[in-house]
Amino acid sequence: FAARRAFMSVLMSEKASWTPAFHERVDRLVQKHRRARRRQIVELMTQGITERRIRFRDAEMLASAYLGLVSQCNLDALSDTRRRQPNPDDLVSLFMNGACNPAA
């Protein structure tokens, strides 16, 4: 995302002026990549569940929650150029460990 921030910004701002045919082509391509990314995340979550590293047992729901976190961070960074895109390792840590310190 960070390497293509300018492209993403132009893409989002110009989307309203696209022809319906072009919009459909771009949408198909984006959906294809989203499905592939989701499959990869579900596979990782399933692996974590199998290895007993993740306690929650619904890989699909975990994938939705994680992708929601990442998507919102991307949208926030696009809408506010002063906002820095979070480090991917920080996002994974937040998702896996939560935002609170463990109980003493």
C-alpha cells in the first residue's frame, strides 16, 4: 500500500468518472485479487488453528476481522495524508495479541 499510495489516491478520486464498462473490468480484477487474498488469510488462520496457536476456531470469521482491520487502516491512510500507514508487523501483533496488556 505505502509504495502505491499516490496511485490508490488517484484511483479513488477518479473512480466516479469511469465508464460503466471500465468500472466493471476494474471491479472484476479487484474482486479476483480480494478473493485470492482472503483465501490466503483463511489458509493462514486455519494453519494457526490446526497448530493450536489461535484459540478461536472459525477461520472465516477471523479472516473477516483481520481484513477489516487492514482495510480500515488503508482507508484512514488514504483519507488523511498525514496519517502514516501502520507497520504490517504491528497490525498482525495487534490482531493476534489484542490492544490490552495481559492480566497481571
